Amino acid sequence: LQMDILASWTAATLIHVGVVETLGTIILCYVLAVVNGHVPPWLPMISDCAVLAPEKYPFRLGMVLGASLLEVVTILTYFADIGFSKNKLCFILGTLACASLSITAVVNEEENNTIHSGGAAIFFFAYEIYMIIMVRYSIGEDHVSLSSMVIKMLCAIIGGLALAVFVFMSFNWGKYQLYIAICEWTGTFAILGFQWTHASDLSHVVIGEIKDTTCETPEYTGKQKLIKM
């Protein structure tokens, strides 16, 4: 039985799709909110770009899809044959962060600010701890390149600083609203950047293949092409 691989779907491709889709959703909703006069160009909270129509509809769909892809990557990272990924706490934190992001996306601040803000807080705190632990266990790992390691460290540091400043300034929201928004955008980009580094770490992980099987059977002695997943 001869099988040729016609195409393959790697974990790296999934990671790239997830990051681009999430970032694209945020930018799209920001543009829609600004064009419709719902938020100021400089600078709204990300969640403020998901309160009114039409931007709230792509935001909910896109962010839930992004959170789902992020969770798939969390699962792939945990079960991949890589030493640094075998950390149950990281898996739990990653899953908690993804679930919280989904909740934040589907319940906006006007519908229920407690649920929305609580989900956002859990997402940022859980993923920041996730990044710190992943950096710790990535040191010296063969599958993690130097550039990936450096970017991971930078994202974890920048994300941590943004989160700390966010918490400090939130006690006087009216005075520091602009800086709080900058911290939210910065922390979000740090998380997406950290997520992007997993692409090189998991570049060897194949999650699906399309194969061309050439075989001979008693009923048919010619060549028969079968597409298998």
C-alpha cells in the first residue's frame, strides 16, 4: 500500500489562523465603531467597540471563534511531545482564559458589566500567569528557538507591566481612562504575540493530512485514488 501526502494541516497553520482571525476581528470592530461615531479614534477600550450594532455582531462571533482556536492550541500544546508543554497548571490556566474570553465576548458591558468585567479580568490574569509559567519551562527546550524564547519573555514582561498599570489606574478610572485603554490594547497584543511564538515551537506537529492511496484490489487491478484524513 503506497500513500503520498497531498496536503497537511499543521499546528503552526492553526496558530497563525487563530491569531490573525482574532486580531482581524478586533481591528474590524474598532473601525466600524469609529466610523459610526460610537467610540473616539484615540483610544477606546476594546470592549467599547462591541457594545452597539453593527460592530457587536462580528465581535461576538469573531472573538468566540478566536477563543475556541486558542483553546485548541492550548490542547495541542499540552499533548504535543514537548517537555515544556507537560504542565497541567498551564493547561488549566489556558482553558480558563479561553472560557473567560468567550464570556467577555458574548456579554458586553451594558448587558451585564459584572460578568463582562469579571470575565476580562480572569482572562488577562490567567493568561499572564500562563505566559510566565510557559517561559519558565521553555528555557533549554530543544523545540523552542532563541528568537521564540526572546519574544516569549518580552510578551510576558510587557503583558505583566500592562496588567499591573491597568490594575493600579483602575482605582481612578475617570482620570486615567486613556492610559487604561492603552494598557488593555498592549496586554492584548502581548498575548497574541506570545500565542504566535507557539507556531515555531509546534511546527513539527501535524494535526491532519490528505493522502493519495494507490492500491490494487481483487476487484480492481488498476490504480485507485482514495482521499483520507
